[in-house]
Amino acid sequence: MHTALRVFCLIPQSNMRTEVATTEETVILTRPVGFTHTFTVFPDDMNYVGSLFGGKILAEMDIAAANAARKLLRGTDCEGAVTASLDRVDFKKPAKLGDIIELQANVVGLGRTSIVISVSVNKEDLRTGVVEQICDARFTFIALKDGKPHPHKRILLSEHI
């Protein structure tokens, strides 16, 4: 029995997908899969000492990582993915009212059902134009079908890690 090979080329930060060539069962990713998310720090996002609340940053990081996982799972029979864990987060710099926060989530590793996503968070002070990293972390998501871990059948080329 012969299995055809097709590879999908996923274009980062877009909804476009270009078919290049696949296995009937597995898709080899020839480009990195990522997601960029931004928000502005508003008064409701502040903690009691006047900086961006860490819980708000963590929630936004989880959303950015989840969207990267969703992009990766597009076209599979998986119903979605859930957060299984996240690595240590060190808050390096505070963000202030009015700062623009940019989160960049990139798929950096794949297991049979797991998806590892690196999320980096930067702030931009609009008064000065200075951009600084706030924090970063690695999230692990698990692909699901019928509420149980399910193989996503994706392979990430090592050059994208």
C-alpha cells in the first residue's frame, strides 16, 4: 500500500494556507506557526501599586498560546486544545497605564498530542517609543477529541524551533 505525501505551508500571522505537498495521516509544517496579539493597558487592568496586574498578563498569554494551538490544529479531526501547563514566568519590567502590550506566541515543539508554545510579551511606552520585554513562558497544550487527548498528526521541522 502506498501513501501519498502532501505538505502544508502555513503562513505566519495570516489565515492563508498554501498546499505544497502530505502524508495521508501526518502534516509536516514547513513554516513556523504563530500568533500575535496586542492590547492597551487600561485602568481596569491595573493592580493596587499602579502597574499592569500580573494575572491579566497571564490570561492574555494563555489566550495568545491557545490561538496559536488553534491555528496548528486547523484541518485536523481534533476539536481543540487545552492548557496543560506553563513554565516559570518572571516579570522583568512593569507596564504602565496606556502602554501597548504585544504578545508573540510561536509553536516550538510537538509531541503526539502535545503542543509546546513559547510566548514572549513586550510593552511599548507610547510617550517615549521604548519597547521592552515584560516576560516570557512556555505553555504546553493537549489536543483533544471527545474530551480526551487525541493525536494532532503534525510534525514541526526542526529549523522552526
